[in-house]
Amino acid sequence: MKRLAETGQTARVTDTIFALSSGALPAAVAIVRCSGPLAEEALERLAGPLPPPRELALRTLRAGDGTTIDRALVVRFAAPATVTGEPLVEFHCHGGRAVVARLLAELASMEGLRHAEPGEFTRRALGNGRLDLTQAEGLGELLGAETEWQRRAAVATAGGALRHQVEAWRTRLVMLSAQAEAAIDYVDEDETEPSMGLLAAAADDLRAEWERWLASPRAELLADGLRVVLAGPPNSGKSSLFNALSGSDKAIVTPIAGTTRDVIETRLDLGGIPITLVDTAGLRDSEDEVERIGVSRARAAQEEADLLLWLGDPRAAPTGRSTILVHARADERSDPAPLASIATSVIGGEGLDTLTSAIAERAKNILPPPDRTALNRRQATSLEIACDALTDVTANDIVITADALRRALLALDHLSGRSSTEDVLDALFGRFCLGK
């Protein structure tokens, strides 16, 4: 097997990398992954003769001085049919800290091997065509998924749902671009006019499809969670309801008006739906400077809310946003709940299930469905550029049309990662763990 110095390539490309790919230690089992041109040689030096590809083998791992590191299961994957597209091996050893530390130290002592950087395994998979940028982003979302909706959406993207869609768009765009380029050679002939009309109509259809995608909810809304803000006048029961819905005592509750002075947030999993629940200061005029700051922050939180839970007079509820009217402290009040309001009591728990169900139903109408691919901000920006380019397609000027189609194709390639800049990749993979 060739050593690093014999490859004639840069160290950045030819380095063999390794990292702990399983969870925090100690654990029952730890998985150390190694990828690159020297991966199989590293396995052979530690565990003896190579096992057949994709077959687990029980081996004694020995250090360079002959001492036993551990008895472990080892497996190798032959390139290019690996997650990185390179030779890849895994050591499934006992998950003690000392065991893993010694194994990593032995790998680090070998020439041409080094510790992986965050996300470097996945970055190599991207570079070797094992996945595209949209799948890598989906994988990042999967690693950060906290709820079932987030997991389902991330699995679809990581599995290539958006990749296949973009490839279908690209195929159509390449065909249109080829027609335009060919038509340039016959620009003075009458038969080009009908074909140019058909080309412009096909481009309009594609742009209309992209506009529908751009009008859909963004993936960040699902990743960040629906912002549900509790709002209303002082002593309306916001903090008590916040604690009841979150199952915690994060918010201070007292009979004194103006107790809440700041914005308090907590993350919730509401039947698989990600929610960020926000408690705010009561809305009123005040001479207290600190309370005025709290009220100002409360109004700002209302502006950022995806869903508002209004605990005051329904007639004073803010307009222009999705709102659920809540008749809080129903057990303490003699007046009936206003029409379309949900009566709740945190003491006996009345109405809380109805309220959470109402929040979940509203969330389903606001968040992107987990079974439908949603664009993130970067992807949407690229698609917007492609969409804008197609507005220049015209049946009257083949040169302008050909240039517009080329610009749209370039933007689509930015979306999929065919022509991504290093800063985009650094930002993405910097969020990954070392072993991914």
C-alpha cells in the first residue's frame, strides 16, 4: 500500500483521518472510524490480517510495543462503496475512556494519520460524490433533530429527496439551455421562432414551479421550532400558564403585578412538533424603568411570534397574526369565557389539553409538513437567483435567453453544491461532530 509521501498529492487530500464516532464515554461500546488511503494499513497494524470487506471480525488490538489495547470487533469497507468514498475501517471496542484514548493515541502515532476535523468524514463524502450539499445539510439537521417532525423531515432530506428534485430541475434546465445554444447557430432562420416560443413557455413553467417552492415555509421554521408567545396585561396568568405548559417552574409567579420583567423561553416537544414557548412581561404603561424595558421586549417578542396566546380582553388582542384567545384562571373568575376563547385553569388542569391540541393544530398549518421537502435559507437564496434569471428568458432574443439559462443553471449548481464556495462548506461542516 502506498505511503503518504508516495502519493504525490497534498496532505489535506491524502491524509487518513480518524475519530471517535459513537457517543460520550464511558459507554458499553465505542466506535472509532478511520478513513483514507492508509485506513486498511492502520487496521492491519493494529489487528492483524484484514478481514473480508463488510464482515465483522473479533480481533485483539495491539499497540506498537506489542501490548494489548483491547479485544474488539473490526470491519473494513472497500472504496468507493463507503460513506466517504475512500477506504474506511471501524474499530468497535469497549467504551472505557482509557481504552479509547490508547486506541486514538496509537492511530495518531502512525505516519499519515491525523485526528479528523468536525464534519470531515461527511465533507469527504461530498467531495467524492457520495452525497450532495443538500443531503449533507439534511444530515446536519438529523444530528440536531429533537422532535419527531424534525427527524422525519431531516431523514427525507438526508436521504436525497431534495437532491432528486434539484436533479430533475437541472435536467429540464440543461435541455432548455441546449436548445437555446443550438438555436443561436440558426438565429436568422424562420423555423427558430416557433421553437423559441415553446422554450420560453417551458422556462415560464419551471419558474412558476420554483415560485411555488419559494412561497412554502422554510426549513429553519421547523429546525428552530414554532415560537409561541404568551401575551396580555399584568396578572393575567401568563407565567402560571407558561409553567403549566412547560412542566417547570422557570417563570416566577406572584400576585404582584409586573413580576415578569424579561422574556423567558423554553423548548418543548408537543406531540413531535418543536415549540419554543415564550413568557413575556405584562403589557401596561409603567413609571418603573426596568418594567418599561420588559414591556418593550414583550412587544418585540410579539412581533417575532409565529403564534400568539392572548390572555387579555379579546377586543385588545393584536391583529395581523395567528392568535389563540385564552381565558386563563377560569376557576377564579365569575365571567364566562368569551366566544372562541379557551378556558383554562392551571390549578385543576382544566382546558390545558384543549389548549395544547389547539397549538398543535395551528402549528401543523404553519410549519412545513415533515413529509414535504422544505428549503433552508441558503437553498432558497440560490433558487431565488435561478428564478430571477429565468425572468429574462424571451422568445425574441435567443442570446439573452441563452445567457439567462446559463445563469439559472449556475445558481442551481450552487444549491446542490456542484459549485459551492469553501466558506459555505466551512460553515456547514463546522457544526458537525468530530466523527461525522
